[in-house]
Amino acid sequence: MTDATATPASSDVSGSLLSEDQRTRRRNRAERRFQIYGLTAIGIAVAALLALVASILINGLSSFQQTFITIDVPLPVETLDSDGDGQLDRVTTFTIKPLLEQAFIARVDELGVRPEGMSDGDIGAMISGEAPATFLDFVRNNPDRIGDSAEFRILANGRIDGYLKGGFLKPQRVTMESAERDANVTPDQLRLTDALVEQGVVAKQFNWGFITAPDASENRPEAAGLGVAIIGSLYMMIVVLVLALPIGVAASIYLEEFAPKNWFTDLIEVNISNLAAVPSIVYGILGLAIFINFAGLPQSSPLVGGLVLTLMTLPTIIIATRASLKSVPPSIRDAALGVGASKMQTVFHHVLPLAAPGILTGTIIGLAQALGETAPLLLIGMVAFVRDYPDLGLDGFTDPATALPVQVYNFTQRADPAFVERASGAIITLLVFLLLMNALAIFLRRRFERRW
């Protein structure tokens, strides 16, 4: 019997595992190229996002500031209350406007800064057309001030405001050169503006009116605000929340926990997924045909807008809710059923609380998506010019209103370049609301999330 000796392995192995061969080098180079491609794509996306955000901020942040003129305005009794009965119903903006202009002219002459040859009419034209209406409200709310004088802050017109806004990144809308060709402003008015800025009579201040005031006419961009649009968007979100959340959650619970698995439920699931991909303008056509033409609901009302957005948001909420219900482990259901709980008790006492963070997150994201929709609202008439605030009660849901994205569209359709600034400011406001809603979704998910 002979010992079997093991034959050594073949010695023609070309390399060692510790050294790279040509094939390994090719594979490593391909992997590095793929990483470079991915980093390049991310860099391009981030750069595009930063450019977009920077453009919006540069153009829109100035809309939160406005140019005001501070003057002391006399309130003569013979002009405002000639009868002496304290009734100011007969006082109009035509009565107030000369008082403002005369007070402003008197202040300019007192400071001695009137450019040579400048007329009283050109000085008075520097005041916004919205100022008389604002001052009229002040007079009616303070009748005890009649016979005295009041220091009042009034809006300068849009051209004066455009002259004072601008800088390195944002050029001035109005310059001395453009004023020579502009029928709405003169170089003398701009020179007077510079002199009044030095005296502290004219200054830029934070503009609360941009957030609280209603829209303004084509000729008064300095007075345009987002108050009606913000209230309209709030009313529509209330309608969407009240309708979409219970209907969407109830439909999801039935389809996921109680519905039999057959061709009919499969058809429903496919159609829900398809509805989530339908263009939003289709929902606007549907709302116009059903809610306005057939049901006769008031056009341009938050109620109709909320109903249209509810139809659009329902598929998103149903899909998110079903995904949250599926993420609950089957062992939770088995344990509840094993100790004698009914099917409904299992769902509502155990499964639904565990799925609540995902449901809330999906609902808030659906609301944020609805808040930014424009196309369906244009078709139901919310693009109309709305000056009056809707009521703060239930009647407000049927009053004419507009929404933030529609207000952005309205601003961009107007000729005055000051409305471009207003549109960017409205976009910033809308983005702030969207960021707050998404931050709330993240907080709720982390606050109520349970790990197992």
C-alpha cells in the first residue's frame, strides 16, 4: 500500500488575490465613473434648486417692504364735519385726497427741498391712489380726532417704491433714465424722493399690508396684498380636511382589512391608482360640470374649490393610508384575534393607532399638494378679481374668494413690473406654508411612530 501524495495546484495562476488584474481594474473604474455620474446629477439638481430659490428670494423679498410717506395731516372740521353732527357718512375719498396732497406739499415746502420748477400736481402724484381710502377709514374710526391733526403713514406710488428698491443683485425698476421716458413718473419726483429720504419723510418699512390686504387694481400695485387669497386657501383646506380625511381613511380600512379579494376590489384598486395620476385640470373640468353647472353651487367660492381639491386629494390619501395599514405586522392582528378581539376591535384598537403616523403624514402631504394646485381652480372661476374679504363664518365658504397659487397667476398677468415682485412674494408665502405643512408631517410621524 503506497501513500497518495497530493498534487500541487496548477502553477499557471496568473495573479494574486491581493493584486488587481486588468478585469478588476476595469470594474473599479466603471464603479468610480458611476459614482461621479451620480454626484454630478445630484450637483446639477442642487444647483438648479438653489438658482430657482435664489431667483424667487431676490425678486420677492422686497415685496415684504414698502415705501411710506410720513406726514402730519390736519383734520379741519369745516371739511370733514361741516354740520357738526359727527356723522361722517358724507365724507369720501374725494374729500380726503386734497387734504393729503396739501399736507404733503406743505411738508415739502417746509423742508425747502422742492426741485426748481416742480408743480404741486407732480408732488401730489407721488402719493398712492390707495392712500385716500386708507386715511378715510382712519377718520371714520377716529371721529374724536376731527379738528386736530394726525401723523399718518401713507403709501407712496409704485414708481417711487420701485426707485428705492434695488441693489447689486436686483436692478432698480425705476431709474432717472427710465423716468425720462415714463409718463407715470418724472426725474424731479425722483430727486425729491432722494431729498425726502435724507429728511426721514420717505422710508421703506415692513409691509404688513402685503400679507393682510386684499388685491388691488392694475394701477395700484403698491397696495396689492394676499389677505383674500390666504383666507380662501384656508377655507379650501378646511373643506378638503373635513371631507377627504374621513372618506379616504374609511375607504382604505375597508379595502385593506374587510373587502374580499376578488376581481371587483382589484378593479377598484387599479382605478384608485389611475386617479392619482390624472392631470389636475381634469378635476377642474369635472368640478365645473358637476358642482357649478349641475349642482348650481356658487362660482369662485372656497366650497367648490375645496370639493374639487377633495376629489383630487382622495387617491393620494387612500394610497398612503393603505400603505400605512400594510406596514403594521400581521402578528399584531393575530395576537388581538387570539385573545378574543373581533375584527373591528382589532382594526380600530390596534392596527389603526399603529398606522396613524403614516396616515397623518399622507394626509398632510395631500393637503400640501392641494394647496399648490392652480389649474382646477382656474376652471371654476377663482381667477376672478376679488376685492372683498369672505365672511369669517359659514357664509364665507360660499363667498367669492381666490387662492394663493391663483393669486400668483393673477399677478403675473398684469403689465406693471411691480406685480412681478408681488408674484415672487406670493410664491415665497406659499412656499412657507408648504414647508410648515411638511415639517408638521415629519414631526407627527416621529412623534407617534412606534418601532417593533
